[in-house]
Amino acid sequence: MAQVIDLNSDLGEGFGPWKMGDDKEMLGIVTSANIACGGHASDPETMFETLKLADARGVIVGAHPGYPDREGFGRRVIPMTPAEIGRMVAAQIGALVHVAALVPVEVRYVKPHGALGNLAAADMAVAEAIVAAVQALPGGLSILAISGTALERAARTAGAPVFSEIFADRAYMPDGQLVPRSRPGAMLHDADEAAERLIRFLESGRMPTIEGEAIPLAAQSVCVHGDNPVAVATAGQIRARLAGAGVTVAPFLAG
């Protein structure tokens, strides 16, 4: 299987004395890191330390903006207009970019988090607002979008550099949306199961859904959630299985 695929994870999602996940271990496995920007999680020190560690490991970094809802970890929709969402996203990206300048390391892309990411996947007006905000910022930032969704389509229509991702540890609906976390089976907690499903997807280009029917998706990147209790085991198993299948793991953005 002569393919190249990126592994990404959502990191830097603690704040103050509160820690989320094992960023150090994950950054030894993944090739791209989506770093929280102070909305759903993180603070300046957490951003700086995560960026510094990612840079030391040669991991490409991106901004991971989300609803400003630490209590809900950005997994609840906060009523906002698309324009307000665009400004919120721009502000959070700006925070990460300026902290990154102190490392220094370059922020290369943007991936919306949680409820914001799910809304951008389904709502074209929100997707277009996020794309417009990213395009208005300096640096030529790329967008990492859930494969087959409104955000991916909006970015392509606007001529923005966009890359598609799938999730190694999330179940899918027949329409390509992620199964809501409130439903049973939304998360895959077994590392072997997640790795096996990913290998089958890379061979076929089709992703099994919660109702059984497989749907066609394309992807340059695979996400393993850093807050999953078995995240490190899952990421390590996936990377080992990919190597065994002849798949090269490398960042979706060069350099």
C-alpha cells in the first residue's frame, strides 16, 4: 500500500494547573498538532509549552479554535451569527500565532474544534465565515476540514488551501457527519479496532458508518483525539499498523 498519510491530534487542551491528555507522548507519534487557542481550552503558558515541544519534535502546528466554553470543553453550541464566529476564530488564531512567534514556530493551518467544527461541517454560512476569516489573516493559513463536509466545500469554492481529514476514533453517520458524542458507539475505544478500520479505509476509500453502509471519503490526514483515555495507545498502534502496511506517515503540509 504505497500511500502517504498525516496523523494529527488535538493538543494543548489544558489550562492553568489542569492538564488534558499526554501531549508529550502524542507529539512523539503524530506529525501535525492542532493546538487550542484559549477558547475551549488553553492559556498563554499552555500554548507556549505545547508549541515549543511540537517544534522540538518537528511536528507541524495548526490553530484549533473553538467556542469560548471551557466548562463544556467547546462541545456545546453557543448562539452566534456567522460573522461573530468569523471574528471569534480570527481572534483565537491571532492569539496562537503571536504566542508562536515567541518560540519561534510557524502556525500553518486552522482546524475548528468540537461543536464549532461540527457546525462548520454542516452549516455552509458558518463554513464560509470561517474560511473568509482565515483568508483575511496573514500567513496563507491552510484549512484542515472533515472530509466531505461544508467546510471542505466552502474552502475549495473560495480557493483556500484545504486538506481533508478523517477520524480514527470516531464513528460516522451515513451523511458523513460524525456520530454525536451523546450516542452510544460514537467513540472507538479499542486501539486494534481503530487501526483495523483505518487500514481498511485506506485500502478501499470507504468508511463504515454506524448503520453499516460504507461511504466514500478522501483524506490527507487522520485525527486521533488527544483527550481519549486510550489516545496514546491508539495513536501508537495506528502508526505501527500503517508502517506494517507500507504507508508513510508524514505531515500533510511540507516543510
